[in-house]
Amino acid sequence: MKVIVCGAGQVGSGIARQLSNEHNDVTVIDNSPDLIQQMADNLDVRTVVGYASHPDVLERAGAREADMVIAVTFADEVNMVACQVAHSIFNVPTKIARIRAQSYLRPMWQDLFTRDHMPIDVIISPELEVGRDVMRRLEMPGALEAIPFGDTHITFLGIALEDDCPVVNTPLRQLTELFPDLNAVVTGIQRGERLFVPDSEDQMMVGDVAYVVTDTTQSARVLSLFGHEEQAARRVVIVGAGNIGRHVAAELENSHTSVKVKIIEADKEKAVLAADELSRTVVLNGDALDEEVLREAGASQAETILALTNDDKVNILSCVMAKQLGCERSVSLINNRGYSGLINPMGVDAFVNPRATTVSTVLRHVRRGRIRGVSSVQDGKAEVIEAEALATSTLVGRPLRDADLPSGIRLGAVLRGTEVIVPRGDTEIQAGDRVIIFAMADEVRRVERMFRVSIEFF
């Protein structure tokens, strides 16, 4: 597939890396020669220096033959115009744009991004995506990750295994014997720097991160079995009143009315804006790295602190300070992936990476075949994929034990209607089933082929 990525920032480079590693024909456009040089040095992609919204630049990038344009520059307007030019002049089939300004996304303007006006096929709002991710962390406080699939009937959990985890050093096959009614499958294990798909004889160890696919109704039970029984927060401190912080506070006001929320914001104008927009949230204008400000915000009594500013250092340090004051749990927004290795040693419980969240959202629309959902794991080392099985799928109509799946792929769940089925050796996939699959990066293409519409379907 020929893809043009407009923007060589963190999101653009992440998308380009993922797609080029899968042997797509990728061209990256950016007006910064330095960023373009970095891309050319580090990735197997073509590069063009220039403004992505200019027709001549898009033409040099190969827009006439492109299958898709993904516009993720820092400027919403450049992204929108790039998609418009790609459609009007070059007839590019699929246009994806990142739109950060919430004004464009209000329901009253929903007709703006249509084929007759501004033809953008997919709108991505990082603030909304990250806000949803943060809310899921709040609702499942024991999980490092909690991502819904199958219309929320299925959840993908990332769980840290600590000393008090009762199922460590137990072969996975024994978990099935001990808990036969548990609708959950351990699909991946992160051990140090190694991420792998376990087999039935593998054991989980203290310090591992287990990636589990489960029936959503059993998520709390799964977390409990893995040693996590943290209670949902009743008092939350948010650091940062930007778009993400205000969005999370508004969601808590609307859907979690019993939760008490306080926001710390260093910028006076942002603090005033948040105070005007929010009705029950207490907004404090101050520095989150000031211990007295944290105390005033109630960090010592709070169950959770969410550090959601644009400054990674402020986010990490405010989490560390709040934990020292007595806050039970901390979640930090991290833009620089180099800082992710500092999270556990410094005592931060979980982090959210906007770049990874946005890349996962883009991949959902890039994947071929009947792919309904995608989430990137460990910066692209693996993916969780939700795929719809058609009658022509190679998995349909025979027991899974006969499917000859490679070691880098594991089925986590099958959704049939609203029933969640744990896949066993004798399970037969039916046409119309939605299958949740954990796949290492080098096996993603095979998953796409399994669920691609073949010519016989027509």
C-alpha cells in the first residue's frame, strides 16, 4: 500500500515506522529539513521537504498513486487542506486527519467533514482519545492498560505481576484447570525487554506484565486473581487544565457524580477557563511541583492523581511528590517515550502515551481485511486486533487445533452476537464472529490475510 504521512513529529514518525516495518511504500512530508533528515536516516521511507497542503509538494510525494494520506502535522488547518487537496486534485481514496481544536468537532458542525464540503474520511482527536484512555484507567485502577473491543463486551488488560500475585509460577494450562469458568486468556507476556506469546507450559513471574483478553463482565475478577483489588477512586487530583485535563474532569462530572475532583493549573488563563467550564470541579491556580499546592488540592487524601500537562517532567515529578504525600495511585501523561523506563523505578503506577494512542487509532483504519479494531502494544512490538470472520476466512469451519496458527499469534476471545467465547482447540469460528487476536509485529500481515475478503466472496 502506498501511504503519504504528512508530519514528521512524534505521531507521524510512529505511524511511518510502523507502516514501513510492514513493508508498505511510505513517503513522509514535513517542512522541517532536520526532522526529514532524521526520518531518512532512521527509517526505510521516502521523504519530501515542504508544506503538506501544497499541491506541488503532494505531487512530489506521489499523491497521484497514493492509496492513503495521513495528515498529522501540528496545524489542524494544514491537515484539513492537505486532505482537501489530496481529494480534489489527486483523488486519493482514503484521507485521515488529526484535528486537535475541539471547536471543529462540535456536533453542530458535524457536516463540515463530508465529501461535499471537506472530504476527510477519518477524524482523529488526540485529546478525546487520550481522555478516553485515562477514564478507562480510572475505572479499572489495577490495570496498566484497559482497552475495549467487541462493542465493549471484551476488554484487553495489561496487568503488572507483583509479589502478592497468587498465580505466578503457575503453568498457564493449570489456570484453565483451576478456573474453568473464567472467560480470560493470557495472550502475551512482557518480561524485561522481551515480549512474547506464551504457550500452555509457560509460567508468569513476579515483575512480568501479563496481557489478558477477558469478558468485560469478569475484568474485576481477573484483576483480583492477578493480585489487584484496588478500589475505584472517590477523590481525584488532576494536574493540568488543558484540553485533556478539562475533558477528563467534565467526564467525571457527568458520569461519576460521586467522585470529587480538583485541578491544579499553573497558567492563570487556563485555570479561569476551566473554572468557567466546569461546575463541580475545584480549580487551583498554582504549581503542581509545590508541595503546599499539592496539599491544598488534597493529594494526601486522594486515591488517584492524573498528571496531564504537556510537560513530561512536571507530570512525572508531580506524581512522585503526590505518592510521597500519601496519594494511593498515580497516572502520568508521557510524550517522550524515552521516559517510559523511568516510570516504575520512580514509583509512578501507570502512564498514557498520546503518540501510541493516536498511532493505534490510525492503524485501525490502515489495516486491511475485515479489521474492526487495533491497539498497538509496547510501541509496536505487537498488536491486539479485532477482526470479523467472513465465510471465506481460513479460520472458519474447522477446529482451531487444525488452523496451524504460528507461535506469534494467539486468539484471546470470540464474540458471537453478545456471547463471549474462550477459544479452545475444538472451537470452530463461524462467519460473522468477531475474533480478538494478539499478534507479534511480524505476524500482523498473516492476520490481515486470514480475514481479507477473497474474490470468491463475490
